[in-house]
Amino acid sequence: MDLAVGASEATIKSLLTKLGTLLAAEYTLVRGVRGDIQFIRDELASMQAFLSNLSHSKDGHDDQTEDWMKQIREVAYDIEDCVDDFIHSLDPDRRGDDLWSIIVKALYELRTWWPRRNIAAKIAELKERAQHVGERRNRYGVPNPDPAKKKSSMGGYFAAEHQEITPRLVGISEPVGVNEMTTLQEWLISDKKELRVLSIFGFGGVGKTTAAMALYRKCGVKFKRRAMVTVSHGTDPDEVLKDILKQVKESNVHQQGQIRSTANTSAKKDQASPDPQRQSMMSFFQKHTSRLSQITRCARSQVDDGTTSKEHEAITRELREHLQGNRYLLLIDDVWSSSTWQTIWSCLPKNAEGSRVMVTTRFEAVANTSVTHHKHFHKMQVLSRSDAQKLFEESMEDRQPGLKDRVPARIWEMCGGLPLPIVTMAGLVASKPLTEQNEWIEVCDSLFPQPQVCHKPEEFMRIINYCYTALPSDLKACSLYLCLFPKGRKIRRKRLIRRWIAEGFVSEKHGLSEEDVAETCFNQLVDRKIIRPIEHSSNGKVKRCQVHDMVLEYIISKAGEENFATVVGGQWSMPTRSNKVRRLSLHSTDSKRAKEADRMNLSHVRSLTVFGSLEHLHFKSFKTGIVQVLDLEGCGGFNENRVSVSDICKMTLLRYLSLRGTDVRKLPSNIGDLKYLETLDVRETKVCELPPSVGQLERISNILGGDKETRAALKVPREIKGTAKTLHVLSGIEIAEGSNTASELNYFTGLRKLAIYKLRTSDQSLISKKKSDQMLEDLISSIQYLSGYYLKTLVIDVESSDFLSMLDDMESPPIYLTALELSGRFVALPKWLPDLSNLVKLALSVTALHTDTLKLLSNLGALFSLTFSVCAAKHDPDTASILGTNKSKYRGEIFVPAGGFLKLKLLRIFIPFLPSLNFSAGAMPAVERLELRFKRLEGLHGMDNLESIHDVILSVDGQAGGTTKVILDELKRAQHKYALNVNE
């Protein structure tokens, strides 16, 4: 039971750190308690070493060993509870030898005499338990692991641990072995106007979702509204409809927001500029800014939870309103019952816009459910021998080139043509490049003795079990953590790694910070195919990932056996081996699920994750003093129900708090009581200001606020200076004239990321002008100072032309930046920008888009992505004038020079009127994806000169006409080496 070893070992590792911290701190303890704590720490360290040896054993463990490991785990959990109670109940001693300190200390000892006696008794009891567990191993003959049976070359983890991760994009690749992909794609995007249904069916692991997602990505831009949802067994259809509705709204916002328009131009300005193109441009800006604000307000609205017919009708009505007049594409993945599918279908508008619905299911009966005559069936088959080999080698070579000739064919042959086992084994092989062929053959024979192969999903669990067994202990704990997220959930990478850090699963090692170690763990799970990337950021790192439902099923089962976590309302029932809940995840929060949770012993919960509404949840069931992770992202019900933000401040050991996307409006004034808080996430909420007590957050590492789309910003108090020693990320803030924030930023020498969404200045008077200039000068000075330390990402959204000129004159530019985003009215680049040799991601205002800019940027050797856009949040009537001037100056053409941009893979341009764009021979040799969004296109030439281009996405805002339509028609008729998607 190596998985049990891994989870127990990770628990003890985290606990040892806490005990060490406790011993180092100056607490007033009852006589003998410090010695007991030291004994417990030493005993647990020995147990951890023993468990580590057990984890290297190739043989399984007998019942006695498994039971002993469970005892270790339970005593470790109870010790951790005691330590947390200790820290919560007592404060470190007051230091000082003066009379006042002596008096205060004496009074404190009197006041805390009883809790210290209770803690002393608990620690003495736990010492005895730990001692008994250690003695029980010898008394009942738990054998010592054989050192000769340690895995040697099967390790390979540390050899691959520090490999540099190459930035990449999630490509739209053809699924291996699905020969009908072209036919299916043509069927989906055909000009047939009736609503049509494509049903893809086959058993688990055969590649249904992979094929459907490839079709969704390739065909999605042909549709104005789209959504992709996963349906769990027993899921309320209303929950599925809400998910579809949310995504449909977001796709609407995305469509309108991609061209970042400027705002309303005055009538006087219009009269002064009779140029018809300029007037058209202004009309465009006016229309889309107002529509964007309306759509954003709509997208933020919450659909109330519930199952009544009235609520169902409201959801259905709103969904139909958003879909009725539009061509839409829906992917409904993993439907388990005909009744669920029929309910969802009945709520969709049967329009004549060429809409399509894709359904995947394991059951042929569900696929054959009669919903419409306009349908097509596709049954997924296992891969042929040649396709299986191709998939295995492609999946393995992706991370370990040249390895295919050193592994036996038996590895992929035993997978029986099932894609999921094949890619899983490929990930395992790639993670262990030093393993010999004979060792791999032994592994295969232990899983499927010849001539057996994996024929069905149930047998795949053998492969999953072995792959998890081969994980290092810290990766086992990180992988078990995935059970907290619902089936089909898109999980953000940063959300995951920040929570791992808060849970204590990772720690500094080999000179790497906690963040770097967590990133390494994430990348290892990606390489081993435990999680699969579904979206990359523009810096080439994974942004969101998913877990295959069969892998998740296995993880949930093991997490339940280990009492690692408890899931309520999930796809699969979770075995419960203890009445103590340590980590709780509520996948559904209706009254039934809430009552189920209330019946549990929640006094030991240290991690709480909620998906849905807080309507039926209250914190009184929890022992708030030991909760360390609270993730309420996307939940509604703060202001109307029993859950209050003020309750959160009672969770004094909290390390991770996410209120992102909730309806919370204000943080409590005593937020500073959360002394251990590391991450505070209030993005996409109505919280617009941090209370002064935020400066008391002694361990805060990440403060995340504002809204990236609307550029709503978070005001920070001057007291935030108190977090200067620990803060790494400060994102989404506002810096206003009159505040000291700009000048005091230079105290934050540990900052890795600084994102300023609003820089508020005033030009109304001479005095205000002087204050504004001083603030801008202070900000420039702070940026220069921080750039000499750890600052890697800088985002500034500014309207002041004075600031842009000051940027140009910086004496010590931020040459170590890896990501830079600058928005504003500037035409010329800061003169130091071409010297940023480490820059991977660059986003600029579209006002700087012209030939000279591209020439200057072409020598940025590390640049991965380049984006030009106009910020929708600005109300700047002069931007259109700058664009018009640029067009005249460069004669309506933009030339991309030959050579340079050697590592650029993503080029994005979002602009209302795109001049003729010309790619010279040898231009951008590494570019894989080109995304253009425009209202009018005047030319697109030299696309075949892009040597590595795979995907070209052209999106027209509004109805294409005149020159634009001619150009697009010519592009669609021509044969291309790349996938061309035109969304009109």
C-alpha cells in the first residue's frame, strides 16, 4: 500500500516542520512539556525514515504493516490538531527584562494556567501514544524493509526534477487513430441550418473526450456562443444548465471584449474630425464600450441555487434568450442517463442558425436517445497496433526525446489499444529514463502476465495503481489533493500550487523556494499524465488543467481509504475509514448535502472547499481555530445567508483564503488577526479597498485583487507597508494621487509580481499637477529599485502621457523582467525595452503597433508571446486619432521583418481597423499561432512565410463587409499548411 506510505510520510513531514517551529518559539510551557514535544518530534522523524524505506520496497505490504502505517497516520493527525490548538490558544512570550514585561508575563501565566495544563496533558498522552505505536511495530513483527529491494534506476525523479520546462501552447492536434475526424469536423461546420447532434460513444479510456475536445477547439470559432460541460452521474440537470449559461455569457463578453475599445467620443470631437473612417471608428468604440459594460454586469449576476420548477423555468428562459438568435456549439461530456440528456435537450432553443450539440457517453443507449432526426453517431474504437505505438512514442518523446529505442514494445502492447493507459504508461516511462528494458518487462508481467492485455476500464486501474505507487511521497500527497475538485473541473495551476504550499505539502529544498518546488511538483504530474493541460497562459506555462475521470475515480478511492479528504456531493461515493474529517470538499451545497455534512464530525477540518452556494452552510459546525485553507471561489450567499465574512477572521490559523468571484463586498476591519495568512484572493468581487489592518498580516505572500477584464482596482492602505518583508505578489491595485503607495513600494523588495490596474492622476490645477508628477516620479523610482531585486512581472495600466515619457527616461530599467504589460497612449516604445533579454511575455497598447516597433522588438531572443490590444476600460477619445495617424504615417501597411523573433510562438493583435499586415520571408520562424480580431481588415499577406504556423484564428467583430469580406473569402478558398479558423 505505497500510496498510504506516501500520504502518511507527507503528513509527518509537514508536522515535523510545525514541531520544529513550536520548539523554536518562546512559549511558556508547563514543566516537562518541551521535553515531551522533543520526544514526539524525534519519534516521528524515525517513523518518517522507516516509511521512506517502505515506500522504496517493490513488494506489497502485509496487513500488519498496513495497519501500523494507519496508526502512524492517525497519531500524526491528532498531534497536528494538538499543535494547532496550542498555537491558537497561546501567544509567544513577551520579550524584555524590564519591570513592565515581567509583570505582563506573570499576569499572562496566571490567565493561561488552565489551557496550558490541558495542553500539557494532551501532549503527555500523545507522547505515550507515539511511544506505543513505535513499540507495537516490534511487538507484532512489522518487518524492516529490505535495503536490497530499494528501487534504484526506477527512481529518476530527482534526475528529472530540475529540468527546464519549455514554454508551449495547447495545440489543436488530431487525435491518434480517429480516421473520421475530417468527416466529423465537416459535419459540424456544414451550412445546414437545423440544430444537429453528434453523439460520440464508447467505454471509458477509449478517447471520447479527447476527440470531442479536439473538435470543439477546431470548430469553436465558427460559433458565436459556445460552452463545454461535464455531466456527473446523478448530477442535477439544472446545475449543468447553469454551467452552460455561465460559459455562454462569458463567451459573449469575450467576443465583445477581445477588441478592447476606447470609450465615448464627444460630439464636438466628432464634428472636428469629418474623416468618415474616423467617425466609423468612433461609432465602433461607442457601441462596444456600452455593450461591454452591459454584458459584464449581466455576466456577474448569479443564478440562484435550487431545484424548484420556478427556478428551472428561469434558468431555461435566460439560457434560451442568450442562444436563440445565435449559432451555438455545446459539448456535453460524459452523460450517464437518457433522462438527464433529454432534460438538457428540452431546455435548448431549436433555432435555425446552424447550431450543433456534441454529446459523449459510455452508453450506446444514451447515444441513441431520440431527441432529433438530425443526428450523427460515432463509436470510438480501440487503437490499432500501429496507432497504439504512434501514440505511445509521441506521448513519451514529448518529454524525453530519443527514448523510444530503449523501451520494449511490451509496454504499449499490454495497454490493449486503450489511449488512456497508453499515455499514462508513456508518462511513467518518460519520468524514469534510466530504467533498463528488463525492468520494464518485469513491470508489465506483474501487471498483465503474458499474453494478457488491458481489455476494459476496470483493468486499467492496475496501471493507474502502479503509476501512483511509483510516485515520490510528495507527489502522492499533491496528487491525492486533486480529489477535492469536481469531475471535469478546470483547475488553475496557481490555485493548486498555492494551496499545496498552504497545506505544507512542499517545502524549500535544493536551494529552491516553496513556489519553485510546487511548480516542479505540478510539472511532474503533467509529465506523468496524472493531470492534463487544457489551456496555456501567454507566457507558455500551463494555466488550467483537468484530471481524467477514471484517474479521478482512483484518486478519490485512495483519498477515502487514507482519510486524506472527504467529498460530499461528488460523482463517486467516498469510503470513510474514520469519523474525523480532515479536508472537506462540498461539490454540491443543496439542503440534502448540507445535512449530510452536518452529520459529520467537522471539529478536525483543516481545509474547506465549497463549490456552489453558501445558502445552507454555516461555520458553527467547524472548529474555526484549526482551519488553514478556506476556498470559497465562485460561491454566492455571503450577504443574504448565515455565512458572514466576519466569521472567517475567527480562523486565526488560516493560510489560504480565496473569495474570488463571490458576492462579498467588504473585508472585515480585523482581517489582520489572520497572522498566518499567506494568500488573500479577492479578485472579481466588489471589494474595492483593503482595511488598514492588512498591514498586520505577518506572513502574507500573495494579495490578489481587482478585475483583469474590467480593470476594476483595489485600493491599498498606507499600512500595507507592514507586509513588505513577506509579500511576493501584489496584483490588481490602484495607486492614487495623494497616497504614499508609489513611494513606499520600494520597501517591498521581495515582490515577484506587481500589477497596477489603475494609476489615478489629476491635471486640473497646477498644484494637482505637481502632486501627480511627484507620485509618478516616486513610482518610477520604486520600479527601478525593485527591479534590482526579484521583480519579474510588471503590469501597468496608465492614462498619463507624462508617466510614459518618464518610463522612457528611466536610468535603471527593469532588465530582468520576464513579463511586461503596458497600456496607454504611447506610439514609441521605451528606449530600454529592446534590451529586456529575459522577456518571455509582452503586451502593449495597439497604439504602438507599426513597422518600427516590430523591428525594435525582433531582437528579443526569449520572447514567447506578443500581444497588441486596446484596453476596454479606458475612456480615451484620442486613441482612435493615434491609430489613424499611425496608418497615415506608415501608408496603411505593417511589415513584419525577416529574421528575429526566434522564440516567438504566439502573436495576437486586437484592433478595430487592422491595416495590411505583411510577413516577410523568414519572419517569425517559430510562430505557431496567430490570432487577429478586427472590425475591418485591409490585407493579410505572406502567411506561407511563417515556417512553423499551425493555427490562424481570424475573428470579425460585427458583419464583415467590403474589402474585409473579399480578403476572408480568398483566404478560405486557398489551400493552407495551417488550420484556418474564420469567425464572422
